[in-house]
Amino acid sequence: MTALIGLALALTLQTASPGAAAGWTWTLYSGDGPLVLANEIPDTPRLHTTLECAPGSSIVRLTLYDASAAEGIATVTAGSAVINTEVRAGRGRLQAMLRADHPVFTAFMAGGKLEVTVGEQSSAVEIDRANLSKLRRFAELCTG
């Protein structure tokens, strides 16, 4: 029986996605402060991406960590939807503001992929199907 459990565990680890094997996950934080959806390694300060808003505001601050793009105007795409928005860069971060009720965000919720391009630099945000419900819940709470 123990050997069978060990074999099942080994097969599970072999088929896990690279992000899951590394400990990265999407976590939705809500409470008294801002609403945050974070792509992180739990219980560490390691963040890849955060989406943050005040509940009911519809304004989302997207922060990409370890991003190398410069400040300026970014083209944000999801599916066939496109928007241009100003981005701020600094300390290895790139921040952009989006509306949770904009077609780009709607396409992001549908497909789980968003791309931010500034000049020649491009950064992607991907949410796997298993975590899309967290993104939808984030948008629902964000828009009120």
C-alpha cells in the first residue's frame, strides 16, 4: 500500500505544472483594506503579480514584479481587446491602472491571459483555468 501511495505521489509531481512545482499560486485577499489578487509563493515575500483595488471602485492597479520595462505608455492586450495606459516603473516593478469593467479586463477574465507591452519590452500575466474563478470574484468585488 505504501509503495502504491509513493507511486501515485511521484506521478502527481511529474505531471504538475512548472508554476505549481515551484510553489507559485494565485491568492485572493479581502478584508478591511484593499482587495488583492496575488500571484505569489505563500508565506514568503516573493510576488510575481498583484491586482489591487478598493472594493466597488472598478479601478485596478496591476503590478508586475521583476519587470524591466521603462515608464511610458503601455499597450495592454487580452484576447482581441486592446487599451493604452500609462505605466510607472521603479524598484523592479511595473504598475499600470486598468478598469475592471473594460473589455480588456473582461477578455482577461475569459481567457486568463493579459500582456503589457512598453516599447520593445513585453510582460505576460497568466492565470490558469483552476484560478480564473478567483479573478472573476476579484472583478465582481472590485466593481461592486
